[in-house]
Amino acid sequence: MTAVDVRPARDDERGWLREIVKQRWGDELIVGRGRAHRVDELPALVALDRGERVGLLTYCMDGGTVEIVTLDSLREGVGVGRALIEGVAAEAQGLGGTRLLVMTTNDNLNALGFYQRVGFRLAELRPGAVHEARRIKPSIPHVGHHEVPIRDELDLIRDLTAASLESTPGSAP
């Protein structure tokens, strides 16, 4: 595993950010939890491996909750996703945030496993929510990973309080 550095996205990287999200998400508009986000209007973190951009995370803050809107690892299996999660956790705490929130869909089994491995817990299931999201973004596919129909949204939460951090997998004692 290589060392992955994480830093805030620079203004001159916004074009790259939009292109990555369009390639991987089909559009710059991201819809979930009943809201739409334009990724070029969100704060973002970039993961770097020896100076090469290998990942991207966009987020927004609402009160003490920092919501991860997109997470894209461009190099699998080398710690990019974990580095971005730890980077946004540090950003959140610096902003006074007490928890991270991420939403995924029922078909994304890899994401569900990953988020739980990095300290998130299942918090809410919204059956049929993707049907509503398609009213805002009709391009959301009907079948996703592993040929599973995309129907439901699932929220996962990672508590960032000191007591919670002691029990987070992979965290320092």
C-alpha cells in the first residue's frame, strides 16, 4: 500500500473534478436524500499518490453533520478511499462537525462494506427513495451493481466524537 496524501481541491482543479464526476456519476448533478447538489459548488478533497491525482471526495456541511456527496477512488486497493474518509473527518472536526454522513443505494454492496470497515454504521433506510430521486435526475439507472435493481437509499453515519473514535476500526488508540 502506498502513502496517499489528501488536500483541498484547488480552484484550477474544478474542471478536472467536474469531468471525473461526469464520467463516474453520469452528470455533475448528484441527487440523494431528497436534495440535488452541483459538485462544482461543493468543497472537495483530492487524493494524491506521488503527485498524481488518484481520488476525489465532495461534501457539504449542515450543522454538525458533514455529508459526503461523492467519493471516487481512481486507483483501487491502495488506500485512496480510506485516506479521503480520514481527510474529510479531519476537515469536519476542524469545522466543529461531530459526525459524517454518507448515502448509498441498495445495490452498492462494495460501498456498504467499505463504509462499515472505515467506521460507519447503518442509520436509515428509505425504501423507494430512488424512484423519487429520478424525478429530479431521470438518468439514474434502474439496475446497478451486481444486476440489482436500484430502489432504496441507505444512510450510514460515523460519529466523530472522542468516545466514538476510540472504537473506530483503523483509528489510533
